[in-house]
Amino acid sequence: MVTVPTPDLTALEQRLLELAGAVPDPELPVLTLAELGVLRGLQLTGPGRVEVELTPTYTGCPAIEAMSADIERVLHGQGIPEVEVRTVLAPAWSTDDITAEGRRKLAEFGVAPPRVTGPDGPVPVALGIRCPHCGSTDTTLLSRFSSTACKALRRCEACREPFDHFKEL
Amino acid sequence: MNPTPASTQAPARASVPAAPPGAALALGDDALVLSHRLGEWAGHAPVLEEEVALANIALDLLGQARFLLSLVGDEDELAYLREERAFRNVQLVEQPNGDFAHTIARQLYFSTYQELLYGQLTAGDGPFAPLAAKAVKEVAYHRDHAEHWTLRLGDGTEESHRRMQTALDALWRFTGELFDPLDRLDVDVSALRDGWLALITRTVGQATLTLPTGPQSGAWTAGAGRQGIHTEPFGRMLAEMQHLHRSHPGATW
């Protein structure tokens, strides 16, 4: 599923965008780049020349370089010799950009998905974070920072399992 | 200084006015130097969770530094090939890690400032707005982390209280420089200073600590980091940060 709002794509651009969007995230390989919401656009700028716009989750996210390389490899494989992946910051990526299917896959993978924050305002504190293992909302924060910049470490008080939570951003 | 952005980054969009290079360099150096200081905790943090937290904060700052320095020139050349006097970071961020309380005090002072600064830069469509809009949310986590530790250490044991107070006092004289206006940077400095002081006063009070009362800059200083005048530990930090790149030009992993 590709949700990039680019209405005027040619059939070839649409096909390449779908292929680029199907590239798995290097750190959370259950998610595709399209599901993560980091692919901003794709344009044929000449014969055999494609420009792709990618946005990072966090400013310093090191995965962006692996994502770029993977996109280049996939598009080269489609006979596109010149692929330029550009990093764009605006509008800033938000965890709200993760698709519904992406959230479902995260939970299935054992990572509590981010809560939807909406256009303005933070997440209501009262809204609990659900344990991806047993479904309990009785969970506590162990550490604000976990295995990657985008995750926090929590523990479920019901099943006692620790788990990663994709922090709202 | 080379006004051309680094070739692969291309962060500035055509419609956005060019960033004032002095301000981009100053803010980029703040982020770069603090990132390196926090990275020095790797392998030494008191608990594993803090090891990960400080490394993650360092990574966010490094990402900001890369964007900001790329507005001025080649990010690697700027980071690895400049002499000490060419760096424009505030002296606060170059201060050694000290004990954990010193690192937290430095984080509290700096991340509170940076969140307010980026909050202001987010408004409008200036050249720093795209980065600020993104980074302000990351920095909010940094500030939150520093506040929680300030509360735990200040309102913890006698020993942790004493150390946290010592750290707040020791770094206080470096905080005045945060509010020196930067050339062509559209920021309301007095609002920044008032907002910063209100937040720091609140957190320090909640932590049962005492707000330092001394001057916010040292009378003895020859100048400030924004003018390229740095404190003695900075030279040693730079030597360590730059030596690999200078010893093996062009080396890659």
C-alpha cells in the first residue's frame, strides 16, 4: 500500500514507487518503507533517471543510508541506471505516518505501536500502552530510550515481559 | 567558508532563503560537540539503560549537526579539519562529562535551551524551520530525560543531592553565553532567556535543589565559544575526535 500523495504519476513511476515502497525497513524488517511512511515521492527526471524523496524518522537515524542503498539497488534491478535518493526533512515525519497495516505488523512483531497523536497536541497521558504479548494495558516505562532512537523500553506488569514501544513523535 | 551545501545532502529547498552561515555553524557546532561528549560515555555509563539513552541523545544531536554543518560546507571537513579557534560552539557543551550529575546538569541546561530555541525557529518558513520542526520533538525527549534525572538525584540520597548541586553550581557560569544573539538568527533572545530561567527554576526547586546565584558568565574569561575562544579541555577533546581522520585522510569503514 502506497499513500504518497502524488496524483500525476505515470504508470512506470507508479510501478517503481510501489517497488521502492516494498523495500523492508533495515531495522524493523517486518515493515516496508511505505508502511513506515518515509517515502515521500518518486519522479522520472529523464530517460533512465529517477529521483526519490525519502524522509528520516529521527534526524540522526543511521538507517536512512541503508534505506537509500536498498532503494537504489531495487530500482537498478528494474533497469534504471541513475537513481538519486534525496533526503527531505519537511514536513517532518511523524509516527502518525505509519499506516494501519504497519501498526498491526509492529504489534505482531512484539513492538507496541505508537499511539496516534493527531495533528496537534501530545498523546493523552491516560491512554495506556498495550503489551504486544498479552494485550494488558498495565505496563510501565523502564527506559525512555531503547535499542534504537525511535523506541522506549517498557515492561508488562501482567505477563512481566519487557517489550519495545515505538515512541510517539 | 564554502556556501555550497554538501552534494549528497541537498537539505535546502529552492523556495527557502539561504541560512545565515554564522548561525548555522554555531548551532551545528553545539550539536556536534555535545554529541561527541555524550558519546564518551559509551562503555562507561552507570547502568545499561543510561548507556543507551546517552548514545541515543548523542545520535539525535549528530543528525542535527550534519544538517546544520551541511548548510555551511562539507560536513566532514568542518568537523575534522578545523582548528579549535574556528569552532563556534558555546563553552557549556565542551565541558568534560565529569560525574553523572555533571553530565545531567549540562543536559538540563542545554536541552532546555535547545528546545525553546528550536521551538522559536519552527515558526515561519526560515531556513532552519524544517530541521527545527523535526528536532524540537527529539530534544523534548532529551529535556524530559534530564529533568527526570535532576529530580531523582536532587531528591535522592544525601550524596546524590550534594553531587547534583555541585554540578549545577559548577556549570552555571557557562549558561549566560546561550543567550548571546547570533548574527541574522531570528530569535527573541529575551523570551528565550526568560523561558529558560522559568523552566530551570521550576525543575531545580522540585528537585529540592538551590538555583545557583553566581554570575552566568565568568569574569575571568577571555571571550566566549561563539567567538572561537574555548576552555582548556576542548583542545584535548578535539584531538581525540579528529585524530583518526587526520592520520588516515579519506579512510572509510
